[in-house]
Amino acid sequence: MSRYLCLLLTACMALPLSSMASSLIVIADQGGTPALPYYQDLVPEPTSQEAKQQNIGVHGAGAFPVQSAQLTPGLVQGRVINAPGLQPMFLVGDDELSKTWLSQRREQLKQIQAVGIVINVANAERFAEVSRWAADLKLVPAPANELAGRLSIRHYPVLITATAIQQ
């Protein structure tokens, strides 16, 4: 008797699922264009020991130049923010102010495990040079115009944490 009850319950549960599956309507399918060209310049992990030492996570001509037109090297007025859960990050460029800032704050940035975004850099060679300034800090080349707009940042180098924006 209990075996028949289990079969009956299973059938009752499966019936609504099968009727829902037949009533699904595809609104749009715009497939047919491969997305691979958009991702071919990205590499999830460095492929050599040298790349790991330089913290290079992108390659190819498509990654450079990186430009953040809304941000320029300059002084940043520190302020308090409320962004719980935000991983510490810093913005630097390929300029003398960023080089000096990195050398002065490298240990602090390492202790808080901050990730660096190189927001203005012309090519892979200059990115490698900025990586040498940062030593063993993690860096990625990427524009930051949207981030700058959201946080009302005009200048860099800058450290952004869950509680503050500071230079």
C-alpha cells in the first residue's frame, strides 16, 4: 500500500512540472554570434612564473592603452564612506606621484590585502614597470571612470576601503 502511495505522490508532483515545461515561451534567442572575441584578451590565471611575478592577468593589444579620462594625478581629500564588504582597493597610474605613493604605502596595502587598479597606462611594458613599483601587490589594468563617478573621485593615487577614501 505504501509503495502505491509513493508512486501516486510522485506522479502528482511530476504532472504540474511537465505541464509548466510545455507552457514556456521563448521570447528572444539572439544566439549565433560567438562571444569568444570579447574574451580572448583575458586570461584567468598567469601562464608562466614571470607573469605571476609581474601580476599580469591580461595580455594582448586589446588590453592597452588603459585610460581613465575623469581621473588625473593629484591630491585627494580623504573622507568617510559606508560600503560594507568592499574589498580594499587602490587606484594608481603610470606617473611619478603614483610611483612615490606606492613606495610609501606598499606595506600597508599588502597588510590589508588591497588590490590595485592601474587606471592610466599606455602599454604592457609600462604596466610591467608599474608592477615592479608595486612589488608583490596584485594589480590589474582597467579604466575606472564609472567607479570615479560613483565615488566622486577626481584624482589618484587613492586607497578605497569599506569605511574611507584616502590618499
